[in-house]
Amino acid sequence: MKLALKNALRGLLIVPVLALGVSAVVPVAPAAHAVFDQGINDGAGSAQGKDQSSNLFGSDGIFKTITNVLLFIIGAISVIMLIIGGIRYTVSGGDSSAITSAKNTILYAIIGVIVAILAYAIVNFVLTSFANN
């Protein structure tokens, strides 16, 4: 029974890994390569620190992209941990220590989701305040 449960949980953990792997291999649109063809003057301006705020803080900025990817990963892990906690709670069979452990898993997964949402809100607030300046 425990072996079947472990295999089922491993199967659940493979799904997000495959999804992230497929999203990492998706080809980039040809329009994205046009950024590199802007000329030597734009490269020199970037080296002097000019016009980089749109690349860092804009709606398609690096910080926003990194935050979105990390939030997706944290959200996927939290949902998986909620499922694992529910399975552990169901399979506990009345054992009080197993029930307590499963409840703690569910509680910490929910706390993880809340922390991720708050971190996302704080980062968006800071980025929008810097982008407006």
C-alpha cells in the first residue's frame, strides 16, 4: 500500500517538472531577435546606463518575469503539498500522529501560498513605484 502511494505521489510530482521542461523548450518568436539588431549606438547607451529601466521594470521587464516564474513554481509546489497532505490525512487510518502530521502539511502549504501572494504583491508595488519615477 505504501509503495503504491509513493509511486502515485512520484507521478504527481513529474507533471509540473514536465510542464516546466516543455515551457523552457518553446521557441522564441522572431520579433524578439529584433532587439539585438538596434545598432551600436543603442549598445553604447545601454553601457552608459541609459534606457534600461524599461528592460528591468516595465510590464515585460526582467524583474516581473522572474517574479511570475517563481510565483508559478511556488504555487505549483503548494498545490502539490496540499494534495499530499490530503492524501496523508485520508490514509492515516485514525493514527493521531499521522493526522497531526497531515494537518501540519496542509497548514504549511496554505501558509506558503499566502506568503507567495504577499511577496508577489510587495514586488509589484515596489516595481510600479520605481517604474513611475
